Amino acid sequence: MLRNVLGRLVTDTVRVHRYVNGAPLIQRLTPASVSVRSFSDVKDEVQQPFDASLLEFLVCPLSKKPLRYEAETNELINDELGIAYPIIGGIPNMIPQEARLIQKDTDTTTTTTPTQG
Amino acid sequence: MAASMRLLVRRVIRLSHRNVNVTAAGLPGRSGCCWAPSSCRCFSDAAGDKSTHFGFETVSESEKAKKVYKVFENVAQKYDVMNDAMSLGIHRVWKDMLLHVMHPQPGVRLLDVAGGTGDIAFRFLEYVRSQQERQKRRAARSMQTPSWQDISNNYSTEDEDGPQESTAVVCDINKEMLKVGKQKADSMGISAGLSWVVGDAEELPFDDDQFDIYTIAFGIRNVTHIDQALQEAQRVLKPGGRFMCLEFSKVTNPVLARLYDTYSFQMIPVLGEVIAGDWKSYQYLVESIRKFPDQEEFKGMIEDAGFYCVRYYNLTGGVVALHSGFKL
């Protein structure tokens, strides 16, 4: 995550230097303000609540059982089946094929769906 | 690995049917030695692995889902622009009609499946809010000379009730479409009562008996197993809940049908190429409309899923049909 922030900082400053033709003062100021904004932007994205009220009716599509929200990994966990659905940009991804198998060692994506309905 | 071999074998058989010479050197060595058992498996699998339509093409069911995903991933950014261009803005009227027929009251929960860029959800929230305001105005008019006490009471209760009540959940299998929708919501400043979920219409990640209204606008023809999607709709709706589906359908008037066909096949892919840079996706769109069952057949499918009082309204002479059913 820090890498993303730094990467954004670099691209933003590069972009600013390319387009801003004004006084060097402004040039020096804008990257700083951009960096401040980008920090807060990143924080906002992560904190952007995954709306916990969704948990009222959101269930695992496979077992139809309720899920547990894990704040650290930002995932929705079905303990029974041992799978975790990621939340990307505040939007939970409830496609079984994209869920992660929670095992002690492996961390691969799973295809546990019996696709014949 | 087995799947790719199966596809290879199938392709070879198709080619051989067309009397094209396929040299053994063209095939990788592995398939050569296990040709016999794999071909047997291929034939038996071909019976089991059902094929379906992708536009006018025939593909396997697993392929269709992937291809449809690809189509919408490609068009997501330009989706709204293309809708306006292709339908000459009439799609807005269709969606407004859907809301008008739905006539949602404040406090209902909507599930918009294949909602992608959120058109229906936005309209729903706006409709409900204007309904609330109308009710407030009516209440205010009925109170001829309110005392200051009454007025202050009203203000305090209004803020509590309003935004919490009606909620809309937009569900789509495609992340890109939802991203575009979320951006639109953020730019329009709509966030209260709106949620976004990535989910499969055939396997909804929602509990039973949760929603008052289920809508699917111009999405159900892209679902591989329509009957499964209908059954899931039945499951997640509350008893008394309403199923509503907007979809392209068969035009009844023959003259209009001829014009519509010409427009579809000549204009729309061209527009797709010019505006979105994607001919094939819009070719698929137009073909998939032709492959979808007509009004009566779809009505039968909805009834089979267990909905009652199923009826449809033809819009624009049958270009679009609005089907509605209730879970009782």
C-alpha cells in the first residue's frame, strides 16, 4: 500500500512538472499539496466503509449462510466453508470463483462452485 | 488442461467436418497419443457440456459467461454514451416507464440485478425522494395553521425518517460496470441508501425474503441460465414482492420490425465501432436480442419460476417489453 502511495506521489509530481508552466514557487507548492491529498485519498479509500448494514442480508452465495467482516484483510469470511470474499474499493466481490480459500499455508483462488445449478 | 484438450479436439472435429485437411503435425504431440480416449470422452462430454447461444454463435455454457463478461468489460466506460446513441435517448423513457409502473413507496428495498452503471437505482432513489416530498407537502397543506410547536415537531421527525428508509442494492457480475456506476454516484453525490455488490444473478449472495422489488433491466438475456436467475429472484423477494424485467423483445408490427432489423444490424455495430471502438460487442448485443424468447414465452418462464399475476407491457411497439410478476 505504501508503494502505491509513493508511486502516485511520483506520477503526480511528474505530471505537475510537465504541465505547470507557472512560477517555480507554485511548482514546488503543488506537489506538496498533491501529496497531502493523495495520502488522505488513500486513507479514504480504505476507510470507505464497506457498509456494514449490507451484512444484514448479504450471505455466501454457495451456502447462503451469513458472513463475518474481517477489517484487517478487508474481506468477508465464511468460516464454515473456509473462504474469504475480497472487498475492492468498498464493493464486495461475491463471485465464488474469486474467493480465497482460507488454509493454513495456501493462498490460491478457488473454484469450489458446483457450476451445474 | 483437459478442458483445453477437449476444445482442441472439438475444433479439430469442426474443421474436419468442413473438409479441411488437418495435418497431424499441426496438433501437439500429446493429443496425438491420447487421441482415442480423449475423443471418446469428448463425445460423451459434448453431450453433457451443453452448448448455448452467444449471439448467433454457438458456444459452450462456460464460454458464454466468460465472453459476456469480456463484452461488458470492454464497453463499461462508454456504456451510457452508447445507450444514448443507439436508442436515441429512448432508453431513458423506457427506464422512467419502469419506475412509473413500479411506483415505489418510501421505505421499500430494491435489488437491481445486472444494474451495472446504476441507472435504475438512481431513478428509484430519486422517485422515492420526490414521493416523500410530495407527501410532506400534502401533510403541510392539510395543516392549515400549524402552531410553532407543530412545525418544530415536524422538522425533528422528518430528518430521522427520510434517508434511512428506502435502500437500493445494485448487483452486477462485472466489476468494471459497477466501478463506473459508483463513480457516477459519487459525482452525483448520491450515497445514502445505495450499495454495490459484485454477484452472479444465478447465485445471488443475498438471504431469502429480503427485497421488496427485484429489477433486471436489459440484463437477463446475457444470463446463461435464465431459469436459474428467475428462481433466485423468487428466493430473495419477500412474499408480496415484485419482479420486474425490462428487456428487448419481439416487435409485433412487421413494418416496424423490418426497420428495426435494418437499424440494428446496419447502424448499431457501426456506432459501436465509432464511439466505443468495439464492433464485435455491439454485434453480440444485437444478435443476443434476436435470440431472446418473445414476450409470451418469457412470460411462461416467469410463471414457471413461481411468480403470479405475470403480465407484460410492450414499449415502443414491442422493441422493449416490461414483464412484471409477484411472489405471493
